Amino acid sequence: MTEGEFNLVRSAGFVIAAGVAVALQRWRPHARLRRRLGSNVALWAVNLVVLSAVCGGCACAVARWATTAQVGVLNATAAPLWLGLPVTMLALDLVSYCWHRANHRIPPLWRFHQVHHSDAAFTVSTGVRFHPGELVLSLPLRLAAIAAVGAPIIGVIVFEIVFSVANLVEHGDIDLPLEFERRLGRVCITPALHRRHHSRRRDELDSNFGTIFAFWDRLLGTFADNSSAERVDTGLPELSRTPGLSAALLLPRHVYGRSAT
């Protein structure tokens, strides 16, 4: 598979993910929040340009190189594809959990990550609201993880599509049936669980770091339960409104939501 084909499949997966998340948000709205698409979509467009210029198909290239050079755990053990796919999913999601947690713990990283949390309206578009600096900084870790695992290209594609669905759905203003939500939350991050992560309260901000699976938070002591029956005031405590594009890009000059140290 070429980098172009990889990006085409990944883009199609993102479109499907966005469609599913928006449909759920319209079908079962939680707080019926006012949608603020402008700055979020603008940030997404900036990130698309930046990442395409910096590393458009790097994940595909690294996965192909690892397979050819027999680098990584899965290649070294000649693991079959039926095993490689779930291992890739679990390993890359764990790396995402660790990176997300680091963004909350390490002050320079938080300066960029706070842009994501600065959206006062917790909706599907919040899932694409990231500072380009955060995404560029994450690239070396994510590519190193693909090489260390020896992830097959198909495994990387499946992970990125599932990751996109999980990321956009869990950021949705979505109200799930409570019993279904309780059962789903044993394994996966639900909108209610991630909504708590976006709370203005500092004691709730550092919880539920997972994207796909909820058991990383449960195993590593960062799980905080929440349900669609609860209302959560989202955003950063010092900001009364969502910063626009230019303000969001400049937001790392200041520190909100926690100590500047």
C-alpha cells in the first residue's frame, strides 16, 4: 500500500466517523449545546495542512519499513495477522493514553493541550480542536510505537479508523441509554466519561484519559465514573468563552486550568 492509498483510506474512515458521531449527536442530544464550529473546523484545517507537510504518510512508511526490516515485537515473533491486529490496537491505544496523560502532567505539553480543553461547548467538533504544536510533538512517539510493535499497515489503518470513531463520538453532545452506557463504559470510553474529563473542575480534569478503551484508566488509577444523567460544565475555568482561531493558536503563551509550574 502506498502513502497515497493509506491517506485515502484514512480520510474515508474519518468521514465515516464524523458522519456516525454527528448522526448520534442529532439523534440523542445530551445538553443541546449551541454548536461552535468555526474555530474548531479552522484549527482542523490548519492541522491538516501542517501534518500533510510534515508527515503525510509517515505511519504507513514506518509500518512498511518495520515489516521489511523485521523490526518490532510482532515481526520478531512472526505473529500472525489475527494476533497482530488486536495487539496493534491495544498497544497504540495505550501509547495514546500515556501521551494524553503526559499532556496533563508536563507543563510545556499542557500549554498546547489546553487549546483542546478551551472549547466551552463539548460537541463532536471538539474532537478536532487541537493546536498543531501538540500534534507535531506527538508524531515521534506515535511513529516509534508503530516501529516498536512492528505494527502491520492494515493494523495501523484499522486502529486509526476506530480511533477516529471513538474520538469523535466521545466528544459528542450525546445522551446514551443509561444501562447501555454503563455496560459499554466497562470496556470503552463513552461520551459521558470523556465529558467529565473536559470538566472545568481541576479535580475532574485529570481523569479518563483513554480514547478507545476504558480499562487503561481503570488499571492505572485515573478512572472517574460519570453518566448521561449528570450535567458537566465543560471548558477551562478561567475562560468564559471559546477562543477563536488566532486566539487558540496563541493560547500556549498563557497557562489556564492548572498551575503554571
